Amino acid sequence: MNSNQIEQTNRLNSEKQKLIELIVEIEKFLEAKRKFELNSLRNIEDIFITQINNQNFKSPFTKIDLNLIISEEKIYENLICIVCLDLSDNPNACEKCEKICCKECIKKIDDTCPFCRYKPYSTRALSLIEKSILNSLKLNCPYECGEIIYYERYHYHLNTCRNKLKTFNCNNCKEIFELQSYPYTDIVNTHLSKCEKKCIYCSLKIPLIDFVRHEYECLEKILLSKISSSIHVVK
């Protein structure tokens, strides 16, 4: 062989070696990514349920209904808000007539007490005795979970009750679910199995529960096919 042929052969061998090394690196990369994603897929339900549990939930129960109170004696009659007429929520009392009002309802009052008509309207914090009576009240859960709640833990329970109404927004199909039962696994599983997403590599519609696995397997096939073609051309 002349010098030009030797040079060309060396160049081709060098390019072939680079392609082989590239194949090895891509295979390692795909294997690592596949393992990572498959491990993630095992926890896909947990990911969705965490999203549900962590959403900024606003309770529909903005007032404490008197029907929730568990009491044989009407010791709570002096603890009823003079504005909303429900059990006072985080209340203060009028300095003149001492009738109490929810913190949020106070914002609706102008400069005159709605009960005694004293003007200007001003309030005081509840006394220790008043707070003690209020905090001792037992309430039923408005979500009907069956738990009996002390007044002072009412809002904490609303935020943690497993029967509370939540919504889950699917980013793929934009469907909105109202979840009122716990656990949510069956609802999430059903949706992941039927909600489909189009693969950008093969254009097939794949259920979300299998989508990540399919996408990487599809990408792997395409890459290996292209690499194989490149090696054939070099040969």
C-alpha cells in the first residue's frame, strides 16, 4: 500500500475505534438511566400521592357550625359570634358589651358594635376562663371521619383529616379529580393506566404508568440503530 492508502486506513480505524467507544459509553449511559427511571417508576404512586397531600388545600368549612358541638349543656351560648351566629373562631370580645366575634367577622364590622351599638367599636382578648371554656368544647369532624375534636385542635384536624376533599390536577390531560377517600392509590392507579401520552420518538400513545419506561426503551433502540448504521458505513 502506498502512503495515501495507509493514511486512509489508519483514519478509518481511528474513526471506527471512536464509534466503538461511543457505543460503550451510550450503552452505559442508557443502562444507568434505565435503572434510575425504573426505580422511580416503582414509586410513581407515591410521587402522585405526595403531590396530592402537599397541595395548598383551602378548607370549604370557613365557619364552625353549631351542629358540630357535642354538649348536653348549652355552655357555648355566650361563645356564639354576633355576626355569623356560628361558634366563634379565634374570637375577641367587645369591650363594652363583652359579646364575642370571630377574628374574620370583626373585619366586616364598621365603627359600631352590631350588638350594643356602642361607638367606636373596640375589642379585647378573651379572658383565661373564656378561653378555657372555648377550648374544652368537643366537636364532630365536618368531614365525617368519626373523630371527636377539641376546639383548640379544630383547624389542625381540618388540615390533616384524611376525609377532607382534595383536588388532583393531571398535568397531562388537565383532568381534575375530587378525592374524598383515603388511600388514593386506586384512583391514582386507574388514572395512570388510562391517561395516555404521545411518545416523541415513535408517536405511539402510551399510558402514563408505562410512559417513562417506554420512552427510554424507544430512545435506546433508535440510538443503537443509528450507531449500528454508522459502523456499517465506516466498514
